[in-house]
Amino acid sequence: SDAIVLTALPAPSVDLGNDTTLCPGEALLLDLTGTGASVLWQDGSTAWTYNVIGAGTYTATVTGENGCTAQDAISVLVATPSAVDLGPDATLCAGSTLVLDATLPGANYLWSDGSTGPTLPATAGGTYWVQVSQGTCAVSDSITLTFLPMPIVALGPDLTVCDGTAATFDVTNPGASYLWQDGSTGASYSTTTAGTVVVTVTMGPCAASDTALLSVNPLPSVDLGPDVSLCEFEVLTLD
């Protein structure tokens, strides 16, 4: 007869966790500290921790103090959320509105003013940003807007002058260019002709216009007749 004694030595415990998906730029730290006497990763490294920064399958083999080994693996994916683009920085005219649109399927939004809709109407200068979340991943973008003042254009109320009298309109804005209805380009405009006066004043990308109606009244006709000679004490009536 013969006999043999078998002893079952415990294997080390190795658990890298569940397969997971990372967001772009996100890292995952795998830590097996204290699980055995040594560790061997799929790339040949032997540190107790492993920093995952890309997609792939990561495997660790741990050897215990008793020489037994155990192995575990984790599959890591990297999500590809849709890009958000608010467009290039822009210059607009005062009074205009630019609707910033970050719409993406199934996303949540957070704007620089705290609003949470997919769009934001911008009416003032400054830097606007949006953070768009798709699942556990967030992408963001920003845009800087500059609003320029509109030129001041005021021809005044409609005007009536007497025939032969010139009406002068002045719309001077420093640094501006001008275009009147007859093609003239001065800052002021004089005319004795009845009609509609139109001017457009342009400063950079911004332009404003105004119109005024000029009426011309004819001068009254006055005729006292030819020169006359009167006798002393004679009366002449002028009508």
C-alpha cells in the first residue's frame, strides 16, 4: 500500500473590475497592491498599479507567496461623444442677436449663464461657453462676441422750405461713411429740390438709415405795377 497527502494552496485574489468605457482624456487606475508577491501586466510591466489611458484589453497575472498564480482581464473602451462647435469669435452690431446652437442628440446642456437649453440667444458682448453631456462624457466649447455701436442717424422731422431756400441735413458720425439718395457721400447734404431725402451711414460692419420728406412752397407773387407819377395831393391805392 501507499498514501499521498495533497495540500491545496490558495490562489491570490485578482479583480480588475468590470469592463468599462472611458470618456476622451479620462484615465483609469488599476491597483493590485497587496494581492500577492508579484504582478505581471500584459505589456511586461511589474508595478502594482497600471494607468489606463486608451482602449484595449488589460491583463494582470499575480503570483502569491506560495507560488500560485491568478489572472484577470478588463476590457476598456473610449467613448467618442459628438463634437460641439459654437463657431468662430464674431463681431456684431448693437441690437442684433446671435443664437448659439449646441444641439446634439440625447444631450444635456449647461451654458455660461446657467441655462440648460440646447440654444442660447446672445445680445451682449463677452465670452460664452457651453458644456454638453452625452451619457457620462462631457464636451465643451466657447465663443467671444463683440457688439459694435450703431451709427446715430437722425434727419429730423419732415421739412418745408420756401422756394429758393436750401435745406441742410447733417448726420456726422466720426469715422463713418455716408451715402445719400443721389449718390453723394458727404456727412451733410443741402438741397432746394422737393422730394424724399434718404441717407445710409456705415461704421465698420454696422449701417443705419433714415428718411425725411422735403416740401418746397412757392413764393407769393407780388406786383405793384409800373412806376407812376402823381400830382400833389393825389392819392394812389396799391393793391
